Amino acid sequence: MIKHRLAMVLTVASMVLGATATAALASDQSTKDDNGWGCAAEVGLPDGHCISPGTWKNLARTAENGGTFQLLVFDANGDFVTAELATFDADADGRPCPHDDGATDGTFWHFANGIYVCHHRSH
């Protein structure tokens, strides 16, 4: 019974954190720039795309290991649009991505510089 209650508490906590995570990420691009995020050409990405300071700092190692990370996407006004799951793993190309409205075939797709992405819409 205790294990069941603990599992339920952890499930509810995960759901709450998941629901609030996007809100925590959602700020404008200038705020991200001011807080050490790597954005756009500065880190070899198209305009409106940013990676966290930790990812930026370790990007070469992440690429070397075929690692996965998150990209934040902002519109031309610098407003948050969506988050993308990104990876350097070429095997991800064509892997199913059911939440990606941006890919017409519903899969991870090659984005730029050996990065494959899957969108996770915030709204």
C-alpha cells in the first residue's frame, strides 16, 4: 500500500512539473541571451533558436557522443514559440515523432549542422 501511494505521489508530482516546465522555459529570447544561453549564429543555429548555457558549454562533447538536448524556438519578435528535442544521433533521422506538427511525415528530421529535431508544441 505504501509503494502504491508513493507511486501515485510521484506520478502526480511528475505531471505538475511537466505542466510547469514549459512555462519556466517560456521567456523572451533577449532574457535567454542575457542569462548565458547560446542563440542563433553565435552557436551555429538559425535565427530564433537557443540552447541552454550548459548545453552550449558542452556542445562539442554532446555532438561527439550523439547526445540529445533541448532547443528553444522564438519568433521574429523574440517571443517563445516551442521547444524542440534535438540530437546529433543520425539514427534519429526518420524515427517517429508523433508530436511534431512541423514534420509532414511525423518523424525526427535533419535541421542543421548534423542536428535532428522533433518539436514539442507549447500551445
